[in-house]
Amino acid sequence: MKIANNKSSRKGRIWRPIRNLVLIFFLGSVSWVLIVGFVPVWFTPLMIIRTVEAVFDGETPRNSKKWVPIEEISPNMVQAVVASEDNLFLEHNGFSFGDIQKAIKHNKKGKRIRGGSTISQQTAKNVFLWPKRSYVRKGLEAYFTVLIELFWSKERIMEVYLNVIETGDGIYGVEAAANEYFDKSAAKLTKSQSALIAVCLPNPRKFNAGNPSSYIVKRKNKIVSLMGKLEKVDFDKKQDK
């Protein structure tokens, strides 16, 4: 009987700290998501990483960013990122399994790696996690995606996404991108300008929306065409459902 009690005591000493850590992480992450659901996101892990990289390279860190509410972002910009990044943004609950399967098939062919992430997943990664791919990060990304889909509206997810996404070397958010590339505010972006910013998002430090290559112009034209074919993004309509 005494031996059994000792074993039970040892198990308790092992599992109790693990249980407490899991509980602290869960409560902390939920609280974090709830807070960020109402306040502007002024910095992200990626911004910190880019700053540290610049310092180690002996360069002056650049952080061009200005938070604006979604009401001050052109509907063209919203339509462009949906057309370019996530056609089913308003319909899914954070994950597009069809796109994930397509990405897996594409990557098995040994071609350039293609992601299957939705705007919700990208927002979760950008705000709460680090950019380097790993199974741990993908697992946490899925966890935070579930949380923001649960606690945030689609409009809030889009607002945060458009304000924190990397849009150039040291440039974050579409307001800073509009200022940098087109000398205007995000509220005044045209369809063409919005599409240029959107098609550069997969590699914003390589592609330049203000000085697009022929490849980017070709991609931009396809996105502008798709923007006209897709149903207009209407967050009020989504909330009424």
C-alpha cells in the first residue's frame, strides 16, 4: 500500500507542473487574443526579428508602420487580398482544406514551396508567432487561428491582417505601403494599386509594388480580373448571417 502511495505521489509531482504550465499557457493565450481583439497591434515577432537582423548586419533598422482602422482602408485593398490570398475568407472557419490539399500535391512535385494558409492563419502567425516553418509553429498557428476565429469577427481579422502584414523591407501594413509606393493613403488605393500590393505579399522584400517587374504586372492583371468576378466583400452581410 505504501509503495502504491509513493508511485501516486511521484506521478503527481511530475504531472502537476505540466498541468499548471498548460493551464497558464491556455489562460494567457486566450487573454492575449481577447486583448488584441480590441487594441491596435503596434509590433509583431517578425518586426522584432527584422530589427535584430538589421542590427547584426550593421544596418539601421527600419520600421515604417501606421495603424489605421479598416474604415480608412480602401475596399479595393480588401477585395485584392481576398482575390489573391483567400477566396473563401468569409466562408471558412479559419482553414481551407481544399487549398491545403492542393499545396501538398504541388509541393510533392518538388516545385517552389506553396503555402495553403488562409488570411486567418497568416494573421495568427504574424501577430502571435515567428515566421520560420516548423511542425511546432504550424501546430500553434492552428491553435491561434481557432482562437481568433472564435473571438474576433472576420472584419477584425482583416483589419489586423492589413495593418501588420509585411509589405516591403521594413514596411508593415497597407497604409505604410500606400505611402511608400504610391504617395497616398490606403483609403485612396485603386484596384490596380491594391492588386500590386497584394501580389507582392508572398515575398514583399523581393517584389516591389512601386516598381513592379513584368511578372508582377502579369499577376496583378489576373488579380484585378478576379476581383471583378468575386462577390464583393461585405462584412455587414457576413455578420447578419
